[in-house]
Amino acid sequence: MRPFLLITAFFLCTLRTPSLADAQLPGTEGVTAVFGLGSRLAAFDPQAGKLTLFEAKGEGLVPGASAAVGENVWQVAETSQGYLVATGAGRYSLSAPIQVRLFSKDLSSSRVVFQPQSERAEVTFLSSVGAKVWVAFFDSKYTTKIGFLTPATSGLWPFTEVASLRLGTAVDVRGDLVVVGRPYGDEQGQDGDLLLFRNGARETLPSYRGVRSVRFFGDAARPSIAIGDGWHQNYGQFAQGRLSILSESPSSGRYALELIDRDESQYSFSKIFELPLNGKRHLVALGPKAVDVYGPEGEWKRHQAYSRPAEDTIMDAAPLAADGGKTLLVVADKGLRVVAAR
């Protein structure tokens, strides 16, 4: 065998087939935020100022439509009319105001449908639920407003306020139920809490210390609530990476708190979402260092799907529906990666 062919053969033999977690999608190194939109995934690169839609192809991702977005993208939600994109201030757009824009399905055109005034241009929640578009945003430096937009054919969409409270940063909506997690309470240094808004009434639910993430899941009529609680302002010493679940009693209507797990290697979970695997419900919890998958429902065993050696960049994760009823777990960490959830 000639030397060139010999060297080539040796090189090919020593190549390792990359695992799913190793398979970083080229050209996505700047992506810091991902948003699961069913069969599509929206990914935002703040330095490039670009929002791109991805779809699943086998066990990988393929890019689709994209749009130039000069402001920081805080939230993305899908509606029957297109995609709602909430933008505001960020590292590369320090003075940008809060805007919610309705983009066409191919992201080729958009119009502003909501633009409140605020000294802190951050949108913490956006979701289309039935005929309403729910939104949570900072109204001032520490105060958040939560309510819904009523879609209109032209002009700005009317906003109906449901709650105004200090640091209501973790929000989810199921029907007309609104759950809000707060990292801190009304007074400086006070532990946060978990609040439920139902039929105009506000109820404090059980939780441990501050709450950084919330998610409704399960039965539509009587959903359970997953929360990432255990937060403390001295997170280096006291904060805990806890996943807890609250279930409502059919007889009393009261919620009981159950600690599912505490990840000793992490100090919080900033995001929770559902992930169906093998026909069974699982929950994904995003921490500063790792992405944990819990399930199946009822057992809630923890499996660490992804971890990184250093917390030197922003990490995010989201689900993406694929062919054959599968759901992929996509992680943004110095590039997009499809991660084996099990």
C-alpha cells in the first residue's frame, strides 16, 4: 500500500463516531436561547441578531426560515397567525423597549402588536392559550405585570391585567389558571413563594424558599405543577437544585408539595418542560451545569442527559417534535446539540 493510502486508512480507522451529545450543529455557536414550538424550534443568536427556525431530520436538525432581529429575544410563541416574538433589552441592545411582534410563518414580515412602557425591558413569559395570548413582563425595575392580550386584525392588541407583583418571574398558564413563582418575596431578603391565580383570587401554594421555574402538566381539568424551588439569595451556600411537584386533592381542592429530587451538583433549576419518551411523560429540568430528565411519571427517576465542564456561557434547552411520534431534546451550549434524553 502506498504511504498516502496507508496514512489515510489509519486516520479513518481512528475516527470516533460522535454521540448525539457531541454532535454540535455547525454555524450555531452563538445561539443562547431556544424555544420549543412543537414541530419547530426557534433559536436566537444575540451577537448575530438572528432568529432561526429549525426542524428535526432523523436525529438531527435542519435550519429553515430566519429573520434579523436587532433586539434581544426574550420569548417566542406560536399562534395560528404565525409566531409571536417578544423582544427587549440585552447585551447588544441595551436601550431597546419591550415589543411583541407577530411574524408570518416564514418570518418574512412582522408587525408590532404590544409595546408597553418599562424601565426594565424584559419579558418573562409568552404563550398562546385558546383565544388569549398570555404575557408577563417587567413594568418597572422590580415589578412584573401578568395578563393577556386579545388578538386584533390591526393595531396594538388590548392588554388585560390579571396580576401585578414584585418579581413574578416564573409563570405558566393552563386554561385560566395562572401559577407564578417568585425568587424573592415582597420585602428585601425575604424568601420567595408560589402563587396561584384562579377566578380573580390569589392563593399561596406550598413551596420551599424561592421558586425559579414552574410548569403545569398532566390532566387538563386538574393539572399538577412542577416547580424548581429551593432558591436563596446566597446561592453559593444555601440554594438547592430541587424539583418538586404539587398535586391538587379532588376532595379538598388543596395542593400538597412533594419533593421529587435534589441535584446536589446544582443550585437551581431555571426551566422545566415536558418530554414524552416511549409513550410516557417525563420532565426536563435545566440547571446551570446540567440538564436532568426525570421519569417516567410516578417513578421520577433522574437521568443526567447533558452536563458541561464549566458554567462559562448561557445554556438553554427545549423539546422538538420529530417524525414517528418522537420528541428530541435540544441543548444550546456553545452550539445546538441534539441530546439523548434516555
